[in-house]
Amino acid sequence: MGKHVLLIEDEPNIIEAIRFILSRDGWSVDTHSDGANAVERVQSMKPDMIILDVMLPNKSGYDILRDLRDDPMTAKLPVLMLTARGQTKDRELAERLGVNQFITKPFSNSDILASVRTLAGAQ
Amino acid sequence: MPRSTLTGSRIRDRRTAKGLKQADLAREVGISPSYLNLIEHNRRRIGGKLLIDLSRVLEVEASQLTEGTEAALLNRMRQAAADTPKAAAEDDRSDEFAGRFPGWAGLVAAQHDRIAQLERTVETLTDRLTHDPFLSTSLYDVVSSVTSIRSTSSILAGEEELDAEWQGRFLQNLDNDSRRLAESSQALVAYLDGVGDAQGGASSPQEELEAYLLRNGFHLEALEQGTATPQDLVADAGLISEPAQILALAYFTRYQNDAACLPMAQVAALWSEMRDPAAMAQSTGTDIATVLRRIATLPDADPETRVGLVACDASGTLTFRKESPGFSIPKFGAACPLWPLYQALTRPMTPIEAVVEQASRTAPLFRCYAIAQPQQPTRFGAPVVIEATMLILPLEGSHQVMPKVEPQLIGSSCRICPRDGCSARREPSILADGF
């Protein structure tokens, strides 16, 4: 079994596509769709990295990222952020909060795969 | 001083334009050239028969030689100068400029008005693009669908040995996402078609109703006279969406009840006599919010001085908007928390009166009357529902008229408010450097 990725995303078809891509590449993929208890899920599952959408129900990806960075257990966890907004200020906000990589939707599968390999591989 | 200055300058300008010598004009009206010279250099006041004689010889209406007809023009020019202090316009000579070059003065004033109108359009569009939940949701839907389609189709195109089960699932996903994309794209196009008219495009049921009320001057004569029922009016209003029709029925029903409590003739007479909503409520045994609403339905004598009205619920959401020219009311998102409307919300049943200055180029002044009242409970044990109402009265002449009043400084909404250092600011303004 390869390294473990937690995908936090609320669009079912995007989840299915990313899960397929990563599974074919040997990754173990778990998913979570609600922002409200996402941090607790990360803390309990201890993934090697997470893929985090910005627009989530109940709690934004930015807030989740901030909470993860505030917790010593997850402060250095690699985070790949997905967002429909690619404006400079969104990217800057994510970087200030400590994101490792930032990909704008719509993305290519190869970009996702390359980013995951880079981030998880650097662990 | 301004009147005589302007008049003298105009007489000189008109005489020169007609090719008359000073001595000839003086002789025609029976005064000495030296006296006319003093008049033309604004060192003698003029009026009565002499003004009429001069206007006759100069072939111009006497009123055109006086400042009165151009007072509004001068006021607009002074506002233009005040809005652009870096230009260092000679404000103390604006009347002379308007007298000598009325065409150029008119152009300055018209351009100032045009800039204000364009700024308003920019604010409206920015407000809509920033806060419009429909636009935001639609765009998010489009991007999500495209993302899924792109990723799924890449899998289908790139995987040579995809088993039938996965293939079927992805094809199903592709079909679902393409349908969703089609729907959200159509909704977006329909919406953007309506945005073409930034001032009039109704994108919500509330805007649809408000557009109807604006077309009718917020005064519904059929309900005032009792010649139509709220249901009749809804049927004739031409409102397209069902939610707008539901809102309209509620609004018309309340209007009908308000009119029964306070007939229009009584409101007009009391308002003319008292100019005090609390006193009007006292004398008629009506609540203040009803009085505020009724004043706002008086026919407008002049659209430029139209009385405004806003209402909000306990969450602060604006539930009704009638704009007064110069008082900017956001169509989307929250308004300025410093509005007396929201101060009233924190003190239910306490009438609040305030003179306010809204942040804009022209810094107009308004007198606001606000009150928050609980709505009639539907049953015992029902939650208390509070509604705040605020009447907005434009104060003509702004600071010149109210020299001793220190107005409360307010904005429209944080996003488009240029005030620095505001303790109530929620988010940064897009209007850097005062726009």
C-alpha cells in the first residue's frame, strides 16, 4: 500500500475522478466532504498529505488550513489546495496560511498527480 | 455680493456680445456711463426699473441677468470644485465665471453630474459582482462542472484498460456534469442579460417589486382610493417571478392597511404642518413606523428631493429599499452598520433622529428618522420578530443650510466606502484614495 492521501472535497464527481487517478498510481485515498469536522478527521486519520478544496460546506478550506497550521501535530502536514478562484490575493492568502501547493480548477489530472507525488514524496 | 457681482458681469458680457459701447447703453437707459461702469464692475447693486430697461435694450429676460436662475448651476460648480481640491479652482470667482462663460460653466456642472452618475454605476456593478450570491453560486457551479468533466474525460481518453464498471460510472458522471454545466450556463447567460442595465436590471424578487414601485413613484393610487384590492394589483403589476408576486401581495396588503390607518390627505396635511413623524404618530394614535411608511408614499414633488425609506429585519438584512437621490443603498450584502436604522435595531421602540453625511464626492446631508418595532405576533409563544424602518429626507444645500449641525458620518457599505479609520469597517474598501 502506498502513502495515504486524504481528499477533502464536496463535489462527488471530482472526488471520484481524483480518487481514481491517485489509486491507479498506488496511493491510498480517503475522502471527506464537510468542512465542519475536517480538522478532526485529519487528526484521527493522520494522512501523509491532504488535498483540500477551498469552497466547502460549513467551514472554508482557508479556515481548515489555519487550524491545521495552529496544531503542532499537523503544522507541517503537506497540503495541496484546490480552488475555483485563481486570483493573486487568493493565492497569497493561501500562502500566508502555510499552503504547500495551490492548484486552480479546472486542473489537469497530470498536474494533480505530479503535485501529490512531489508533496508526499518529500515527506 | 454674489447676486450683484454676477449681474454686473452679465450685463457687461451681454453688451459686449451685442457690440454696444458702454456710453451708448448708458444713454439708452438714462444713466451716466460712469454709473454703468460701476454696475458692470459689480460695484453698484441693480434692480427694479433700471434692470428692466437694461434687459430691454440688451434683448434678454431680466431674470437671465440675475443670479437666481443660475443658483443651481453655481452650486453644482462649487461642488465640482470641492470634489477636486487639487485643481485649486477659484471658488470665490465661480459666479463671475458662470456669468461670463455660461456655456463652459454648464459643461463643468454637467461633467460633474456625469462623473457622479458613472461612479454610482460603478458602485452598483461592483456591489453586484462582489456580493451577488446568485452570480457567485452560478460561477462556482460552472467551474466545478468543468473541472469534473475535464478530469473524467481525461481518464476515459487515457486509460486503455479501463474496466467496464469504471467506464460506465465515468460516462454517467460525464453525462450528469454536462447536464449541470448546461443548466448553470443557461442560468448565467439569462442573468447576465439582465445585468446589462445596471440600474434597472432586476435580479431578485425584491428588486423586481422595487422596480415596479419605482415606476409608480412608490404611490399606489388604486390602494389609496380603494378602487383595487392587493390581489388586483398583483394581477396587473406584470411581475414575472412567483416570489416577486408573493412579496408584492404582502407589500400591497400592508400598504392598504397603512392607508386605512392614515389616509393620504391626512398624511399630507400633517406632514406639511408638523414635519415630525413622532408628533404625527401621537396626534393620530398610530405607530411611528406606519407614519414613516406613509410619508414615504407621498407623491414626489421633485424626483431630485425624493424621500427615501429602508427597512430591515433583526438580522440587518434590508427588506425594503426606496432610494433618495444621493443616499446610496447597497443592493447586495450588508449596509453600513452606522446607519440610524441599525442603531434603532439595538434600541427597539426608541425613536431615533439623526442628520447624517454619506461618504461620496458630494457628501450630501440627510435627516433620518428610524425606529425598530416588534411585528404583531401571530400566536402566543411565537418568537418576537423585530423590524426597523428608517425615513431618509434629503437636506437641500447641504452644509450651507446646516452650518451648526455636526452630521454623523456614514457610508453605503464597507466595500464601496472610502472612509479611513472607521471603527465599524468589516472589510477593506475598493475605493482607494477616495476613488
